[in-house]
Amino acid sequence: MLAVFFAFTGEERERINQLILLIATGDRNALEEFYKSIGGRLFSVALGLMRNRQNAEDVLHDSLIRIVRYAKTFNKGTNGYAWACKIVKNTALNKIKSEGYRQGQNIDCFFHLSSGGDLYEERGRALDIKSAMQNLSSAERLVIWLKYYNDMTVREISQQTNMKKSTVQDNIKRAEEKLKLLLK
């Protein structure tokens, strides 16, 4: 159910990866297509951290510069969307740390994020999802966040969280079943 809102198809994921590789060669058209494809989602990540539209726009701008600068370090077989999200997250956290105006964020603060479309139209659905997420255990919330918001595979989640793949799969299945019941 959530996959409709947040996940990429295999073709979309591959295209994002190709665009990052083209950006590494200096292709400006690839950067434009990359921004059109996932800029809204990256902005949502920045907005979730910054909680201020202007600061989120600054973070997104700085992140795009970093994406261009570090595109040559992108590993071809990895998740390009997760890689870009990590750059946005780190850019935002660096801004927060350097400006010292926010501290103590935890993962529960980020579930209001939308798929990058019109934030006002999706607000009701996002609030429903946020409310439903509160009924999950912290492990279930984490794996759902990584799978659907960061578009990570079970293997990538397992590596990042140091959980066994079977544990990740069990947590995802259990969380999805709970969410389906809650979001009917």
C-alpha cells in the first residue's frame, strides 16, 4: 500500500543511478532530469529536517552542489536515491549543527514526509500515515522508513541496521500488515 506512494520501480531506480553517473561526467541535462525526477522528494527530506521552507530550499541547493561534486564517488550498483537522500540529510544536519538551532531529532520526527508532490494536497494522507506509524514498534518504524522513504532494499536495510535479513523481512511484513489494517 505505501509502495504506491513512496517506492520507485526498478526502471526508475536504474534511471536515477544512470543520471548520477552522467552528472559525474558533467552532463547538465542529466542534472536537470535528476532534479525533475526526485527533487520534490529530496526537498521533502530537507523540509522534514529543517521544518522551515526557506532553510529546506537552502539545504536542497547545497545538496545539489554536493551531489554534482561527489557524483564521481557514487558506486554504480548501489541505491542512487538513498545516496542522494543521505547527502541531503548530512547537509541539513551540518547546517543544524553549525547554526546550533535544533538538536535531538529522532526518526519519529520524519514520518510526515510526502512523496514530493503538493504538500498541502497530501497533508491529510501523510497525517494518517504518521498516526498509523505511531502504532508500530521502533524497529518496525525504522524498517518502514528505510524501505519506503529511503527506497532501500532488504539487503541495504540489513547492512545499515546490523539486523539479519530475515529479521528485517519479518519486521517489514509485520509492520505492513499493521499499517494495512490501520489505513483502511
